Amino acid sequence: MKRFLLGRIAQTVPVLWATVTIAFVLIRLAPGGPFTDERNYTAESIQRLNAHYGLDDPVPVQYVRYLGRLLHGDLGPSFKYANRTVNEIIADTFPVSLQLGALALLFALAMGIPAGIVAALKPHSAWDNAVMTLALLGISMPSFVLGPLLVMFFSLRLGWLPASGWESWPDRVLPALTLGAVYAAYIARMSRAGMLEILPMDFVRTARAKGLGAAAVIVRHVLKPGMIPVVSFLGPATAGLVTGSFVVETLFHVPGMGSMFVVGAFNRDYSLVLGMVVFYSAVISIFNLGVDVALGAMDPRMRSHRRI
Amino acid sequence: MTLQPARTPPRLWHRFRRHRAAIAGLAVLGLISSASVFAPAFAPYPPDAQNLELGAAAPSTEHLLGTDVLGRDLLSRLLHGGRISLAVGVCGTLVSLIIGVGYGALSGYTGGRLDDIMMRVVDVLYALPFAVLVIVLMVVFGRNLVLMFVAIGAVEWLTMARIVRGQVLAIRQEPYVKAAQVLGFSHARILFLHVLPNVIGPVVVYTTLTVPRVILLEAFISFLGLGVQPPMSSWGLLIREGAETMDSFPWLMVFPGAELALALFALNFVGDGLRDALDPRFAGKT
């Protein structure tokens, strides 16, 4: 297990390095500097700004310097928010996004797993067909369509829930629902498929034959191996939650990192965008690592079989 | 009597036809895409014809889906916007198809060290937050339509490469491939004439499932305001405009959203139906 873990950690390093490099190169390829489209800067002050941020050095020098700072966890200053560092901005906004993401994931698991299990117990029943059609609908319904529809219904029509903001608990309901719905749908499909894989197996029949009740068979024997596809889906799901947060936070005016990233992209705040890309990939890598450890614990075969 | 191996298409169509949801999806898709492709003929008004006196009007007999704040007919704008969305969907998928099949075939056919390295690269790329990089690309290079095809295609080819590689790896062991090698055919000839035609099934299925992903990605980027720019329009952009004014003019949000969701729903159904028809083992599994 220890070797498996160390191996996995060693593999995240090249991924992070690749992301940083791709993002850095892309941003440095940009025509014009970050200050060229500002009307209120004179040529002289642009020069001074470039010197201040070290943008007049050759690109390789900038790249090495960026990597060096990154090793100390320093993402540098923001180009558009004077006197604020990217680290500070992330520290302010990430906790909000983390909470939103956690709520959405919790909702997705709480909805998706039971629905998938019940569907798998009686395949091709009316209930199964209903759940699977609903799941396909959920997958086809983008968050930026679902969100406004939920607002229209629950806020504008019924007046039950606030349409935007992030102060009280009711504020959090609609954003979390909007963000989590797609994952609830995917998780329902995956837990159904996982259960269907395990249910016909011999050990399940044995458990039934020794007189164990139907519920006990599911809980004690089927659930753990049956949920493996769901757990491995959590890795890509976090990446999806990150991109989903761009839409949902913008839509509901949530002061999180997702809406900040979109604003930064609009303002062409290159250092902020770059820093956030790096941070996002670190978060996703760490989460993927956690998922792999969980999978290794659930299924010993994974530890030796997985080559990546 | 010539020996005619019963190729799959007739049986395939037969099996596909039994999948009623997939047939319905195909019909919806045909309707949406032909209405969009022939938008100039079908659209009741030019998409940019303004009528400022009318302003945002609710659906009526004159404007079936209502008008936006500038008095532009929503139905006409939806049809014309659909052309962009579908074009991005098709072109982006094509880009991902070319990269994915080429990469996967090369990797699987060569095998050995190169295969190892190429698949390791795919593993690394899988872990990257790609939608984020597409946004970075759009920010850096301006909001350019052609660039968007390429960016989206460059993101969506990974799974295709894996599927093709797995198939090619298996087919490479078939006796007829060995026979072709013994006959001294060139690698290109074997790959294109003997191996790739047998990979078509899974490729078609995955391609159908890629189109909705690409359309969704375009809509997502346009919704954030980083994709298609006005006066051009796409479903994503119309949803963005509609969401801004939905408390007063809900139809501007509901109709574009409904059309996008309907198109994605139909595409997913067709993809599922095709997969079930091509590989009955999967039928009803996911």
C-alpha cells in the first residue's frame, strides 16, 4: 500500500508540471501584454508596470522564476487587482467554492446512489425505466439551463428560495442543486451498472443461500464492490464540479473562485488566471489521489493492476 | 453463387429500430438540424431584423416564440443560432475524431514502447482540467470561431484514442492481419484497408456520443461570454441573454434552453440506441 501510494504521488508531479507549462506557454503566447488594452496607461507607465512585474525579462527567465516561486507556494501578484496577490484572492474565494462543491457532491450522492440501487434491484421495471430516463434527462440538461429554470420556478414563481447571494443557508440550496444535478444523474447510472455487475455473482447467491435477508445481502456483500464505479467516477466529477462552478457561481452571484476565474478571464488578468489554473489542477490531482487510495482500499486488485 | 457475408447494417438497423427512444431521438434530431441548416428558408424573419417599437413581446401568432428586447424574432434567432451550435458540434467532433483515431491507431498498431509512451501521455492529459484550458485559450487568442473548433476537438479526443487503440490492439492479432503482413502489404495499406474498417462500430458510437459533449462545451463557453460573440449567436449565447432578463421575459430563457436540452437529449438517446444495436451485450446496461 505504501509503495502504491508513493508511486501515485510521484505520478501527480509530471501532471502538475505539464499543466503549469501548458498554461504558462499559452498565456505568454498572447498577443500584447496584460496592460496593452488599458486606455489610461501611457507607454511609459506600461513599461514601468512590465518592469515591476518582471514581464520585460525573456520568457524562459520568467518561466523559471515562476516555477521557483511556485515551489514556495507563491502564485505572484494579480495584474488587475492592485496590491492583491493571487494567493490572497484564492484564500478569500476558495472556501466558498469548496463549500458549494461539497454540498453539490453530497446532494448528488444522496440522490444518485439510492436511485441507482433501487433501479438495479428490479431491472427493466417501470421504476428502473423512470429512473434511467430521468438520469438521461439530467445528463442532457446543462447547469446553465437547469439553474435559470429552478430560479424561475422556486424564486420568481413560488418565492420559496432566494435567487442569488451567499449569506444564509437557503441561499445555498439552489446553487448546490444546480451544480449537483448532473452528477446525481451520472451516479445513479453508475451505481446501477455497478450493482448489476455484482448481483449475479456466486458469492451473492451463497449469501442468499445461507439464509441472509435481502437487505442484509445488499448492505453487507453487494454494496462495497458495487460502488467501485461510483468511487472511480468521483475523480472526473471533481474536475467537472470545478468547471460547473464557473457557471453556477456566475449565475447565482456566489462570491467563489469560479466566478472570480470568469471575471479574471474577462479582465485578461493573466497572472490570476494562470495561478487559478495551477491551483485547480493541484486540487484535482489531490482529489484523484484520494480516489485512487480509496479504490485501493476497496479492491486490492487495483493496487497491483493499475499501471498509471 | 457469390459468397456475400451478411454485413451488419441491415441487422443493425433492425436492432436500432426496436429502440423506440432512439428512433424518436433521431426524428427530433432530424427536425432540429434540418430546420437549422435551412434556417434562411424557414425562419419567418431575418435574425437581426430589429423592431424597437415592439421590444420584448411574449409569444404570439406573429412571433411564435416571442421577441427579444430589440424586437428580434426569437424563433428566427434560434434557428440561425442552431446553425452555429451544430456546426461547432460537427466540426469539433470531426477534429476530435481525426486526432483520436489517428493517435489511437498509431499507438495500437505499433505497440511496444511507443504504445506505452503514447498511452502514458493520454493518462497525463486525462488528469488536466481541460475545460479550464479551453477558457484560457479563448481568453488569450480572442473569441475566434475556428479556434473554438480546434480547442474543443483537442480536448475531446482522449477517450476516442483509448477506444481505437484497444480495438486495434485486438484486431492486430487476427489471422487476416497476419496474412496481409505475410503477403508483404505495406503498414499503411494494412492499417487503412484491413484494421481500421473493423473499428468503425465503436468509433461511430463514440462519435455520436461526442457530438452532444462538444455542443455542450460550446454552449458553456458561449454562456460565460467567452465563445461566440454577438451579432452572431448560438444556443449558449441566447441562453445567456435570456438568463439576464428572465424575471421579466421568461420565454427568452425557456425556449433556447429547451431547444438545447432537447437536442442533447435526442443525441444521447441516438448514441445509446446505436451502442445497444452494435453491441447487444450492452443492451440496457447503463
